[in-house]
Amino acid sequence: MFGSIGLPELLLILAIALLVFGPKKLPEVGRSLGKAMREFKKSTDEIKDKFEEQIRVDEFKNIQDDIKKDLSEDEEGKKIS
């Protein structure tokens, strides 16, 4: 989306963060940011897993319906004969 961040851009971001938060507060801000990113990734992974599980359930139901349909067609064919 934003492209890759190179070393000069990273150093600029770090320098601005150092000026804004100061050297004593910067490690705390970094830890908080890292924790927030981990929680966000964990939440998105859980949502992704739920979607994939629902897709598998829907596919299983479709297969189950196809089998029931095939069985009912076979039974109708046997009754006619």
C-alpha cells in the first residue's frame, strides 16, 4: 500500500519519535505499540479462521446435499424398475 520503508525513512521516523516522546518514554511507547500490533494480528487471525471454518462447513453441507439428492434419485430409479 505505502511501498517499502527503507533505512533513511526508518531513521527519520525514529528521530521524529525520539523528539516527540523523549528518550525515557520511547521504550514504553514501543512496547505499547508492539503489544497493540500483536493483539490486532491475533484478532485478525481469529476472524480469518472463523471465515475459513464457515466456508468448510458450507462446502460440507453442499456435498451432503448432493449425496442425499443422488441417493433419493437412486431410490426412485429402483422403485420404478
